[in-house]
Amino acid sequence: RSARNELVSTNYRAADVLLGQLRNLDNEGPMLVATLVNIDALERSSTLGRLVSEQVAARFAQQGRAMIELKLRHTMYMRRTEGELALTREIAEVARQHNARAILLGSYGLSGDMVFVNLKVVQPGNNLVLAAYDYALPLNREVRSLLGLPG
């Protein structure tokens, strides 16, 4: 039943697109998974942000990628630098400790009746974006609930 759920299948499609972009990246070393954050408040996430991260990571694992899950504190995730997002030194250090080849991360933002999601696979150390994908989810009752918004 869950494979037929629209949210799950949308997130699996997003993961498949990222995996397609990464096919030339060797599968040596694991990837870290960070929770998606609210683009307007990088220190905050939601059930939706955590669920999207979990589902995309699950799809990566199903396709043979070694994944390391981290329940990141906001200080480990990203910081704003003159309007740009940069990985903190702390997450770069965690990546080094785990010999992680890449970090799966992303953000989401609400607009009107949609939630826009951005996923990236980033190389630790130099912040090089190895793969990226954007998509939108309808701000329906299910998604509103996952965001903690009134029905």
C-alpha cells in the first residue's frame, strides 16, 4: 500500500532522478542523510522534512547506496553566509569521520497551495553539488498535517 501512496512515490521518483545524476559517482564510501529544513528558518524542520529525508534515503538504500543516518542538530546542518548556504564545519567533520562521499540534504518552502522541495547531494569539504532536483507537493490535507498546519 505505501508504495502506491502519492507522497512516497513522488519522493521515490525524486530519489531516482538524483541516483541517475550520480551514476558516474563511484559507490565507494557511504552517504550521510540530513533532515530537510524549512528554507525560511534553517534551524527548523517538520514531520514533512524528516519524512521526505527518510523516504529518499530509503530509496537510495534500496538501490544499493550505503547510507548513514544522522539526526542532525541545526548547528550541524547549514548556515547562511551572505545569502548562500554552506555546510558547517561540524558536518564536514562528521562526514570525514564516517568516510562519507556525499551528503543528501535539502529544504522546502511553502507558497500558496504548494510546497516546493529542493534536494541536493553535496560533496563534503568543498560543498560541490553532485546532483540536484526540485519538485512541488500539493499543500493538501495530508501535507498540511505533516507540516503541523491547521487542516
